[in-house]
Amino acid sequence: MTISEIRSFFPVLNQKVYDKPLIYFDSAASAQKPVQVLMCEEKLHNDFYGNIHRGAHFMADKATIEFENVRTKVAEFINAPHREEIIFTKGTTESINLVAFSFCEAFLNEGDEIIVSEMEHHANIVPWQLAAQRKKAKILKLPFNDSGILEIEKLAELISEKTKIVAVTHVSNVLGTINPVNEIVKIAHQKNVPVLVDGAQAVPHLKIDVQEIGADFYAFSAHKMYGPNGVGMLYGKKEWLEKMPPYQGGGEMISEVSFEETTFNELPYKFEAGTPHISGVIAFGAALRFVEEVGFDSIRKHETELLKLATAGLKQIPGIKIYGEAPEKSGVISFNIEGIHPYDLGMLLDKSGIAVRTGHLCADTVMQHYQIGGCLRISFGIYNTVAEVETFLATFNKIRLMF
């Protein structure tokens, strides 16, 4: 599939912003959605919407079948051993919160420790802090160096008999670093410590095999990979999920309820209280099919080309500081330029039709590592082009000369 063919599925990109052709370089925040996804969600509401798992009519049955087909599709997509190990949530954040609450409720005690990497998004730090406060436990930091590479040689030293879980991102949303999660999991498992991997920034760019990685939990979102927002997935090994208490109470997650006692539903429904985002989940199935049609080899090759071109172009500009130069990176570049505030850059790029992200990027610990208040980030999707990168570099240079 050519880039022109891919872009034809994203009509939102064919517009002007401030009389300039839109260049969308913020896919790490949220990717645009192809027409296949939009039409799938519309079809559900037009043809067969009904509440799933509980109705006694045709539309409820149809919606339930389509919904559960996506669970099977997700399991196949990440090579999960069992479809009941796939839990639908409202996003990566809720998936991590689910584990941080339920796992820690069952296994974390006073004085225990949780290891979290320094390069995490807030969503993979704050839930563990809340659990640690609730249980009077402690958070330990796995640091990264100035090149944006995790110092995993220190992981074995950090793990002790008090360590209950390790939480790490697969791909940093700021640095673009692709972490060696297989190796991290191997080190932790040698000491019988489970690992949660935040895969939000990995699934749009890399073919994920949770069995190969070996992670005990793997969390990601639909909206990062061209699907609807408000939909997330948590893969968890049955051996852990069966021992963990429910995260929320309500309909669907129960077997029987009385005022004397409640018994809980089987996996995965034990963790899916209430009516889920039915149309979003079903439309995510269309996003998965779209990504598979494009192919991860093509995605990786194309985004790497854009990354190399943009990085080389930025490095030619005086005063540029790029944060994260690991050998293995995804299509993300975060940077500052001496003497110009990132917010000013972001505003002027926006006036030129170029959408970027500025600020702390929900990663204060990364900003603290580099002793900066924020930065500017560009991030690529499968619909971005070489011409867009060249336009960005030329525009950026013009803005720089204004200062």
C-alpha cells in the first residue's frame, strides 16, 4: 500500500489550517482515524446497536458477537495464549490503574517495593505511588542515561526479596527509546518478580508478541493506533488475574449478588464492570485490520526513514538539543533550541499548519532528568510523508531566524 493510498483513508488530513496545508506531527498523543474505523462505528449505531452480554434480542446478540470477536482479534494480534487474558478498559491509563490497584491489593504489603523506570509517562508512575501510599510500600527508580537508554544493568541490583513488581514502558513517549523489554522481563523473572509493560507507544509501530516478551501484564490503547479513543486493552497472565480482586464493582463482573455475599464472574468479565465502550471496541477491530493490511514491516521502514531525515535535518540547526538518541527509537523526536521557548515554537508552527506537542509531555521525571521545564515533540504516523518533514524543517528554520 502506497503512502498516497494510506492518506486517502484519512480525509481529515486534506484540510488547511490558517490557510496552510495541515501537517499532523502529534500521533504520539493521538493518531487520526481512517474511514474504515469511522464507518465501522457508524454502522453499529445505524444497524445493530444493543447492550452486550445481557440482551435477549437480535441486536444485543449481534453486538455481543462483534464485540467478542474483537477480543479474539486482539489476542491474536499480540499473540496472547488465551482470549480471556484480554480485558477491555477505557485506555492504557485505566489498564495500569487496574493492575496497580488489584495486584497491589492482593500482593503488596507494608515495606514492600515497586520498581518503576525514570522515563515513564505519569500514567505508569502515579498509580504505583497511590498503591504504595495505601499499602505503606516504597517506589524505587530504574534510571536512564543522558542518551535516553535505561541502565538495565542496575535492575538486578534494585530487585530484592521486597520487590513485588516492575513497571516499565516499551517505548518512551518523550525519548522514543525502544526498551529491551524481553531482557528486562528475563532479569525480573530470574528473581520471580512480575513485570508490567506500558505498550501505548509501541503497538502503533512494532509487532507485539506478549509470549515472546514474557511480560505478566501488557497495557495499550486503541487511539494511539488509529482506533477510537476511550478504548484500552490489558493483557494479563491468567495465573495473576485469577488471584487478583476486581478493580470495580457493578454489573457484568458478578456471578450472583445478595446482601450477604457477592460472587464474581469468570475472566475476563471479572474486570469489566458496567457497560463498556461497545462501538469503540468494535471499531477498534477495523483499526487492527487496517494496520495489518499496511503491515508492520512497511510501517517500521517508513517511520524510520522519516525519523532519520528529521533528526539529520534538526542536527544541522545551531542550538538544537535532542533528548533521546538511543540506537533503537520509534518515530518520536523531542527537542529544544537555545533561546526560544518551546511554547513559542509550537504556536508559530501551528500558525504554519504544523501540529506538534509542547510542554512536559506528561513525563515530569524525564524533564527533571534533563533539568528542563518542557520541550517540543514531533511524532510520526503511517500517513506522514517525506515532503511534510522537509516542509517542517524549512518552516522551523524560518521561525528560528525570526528570533
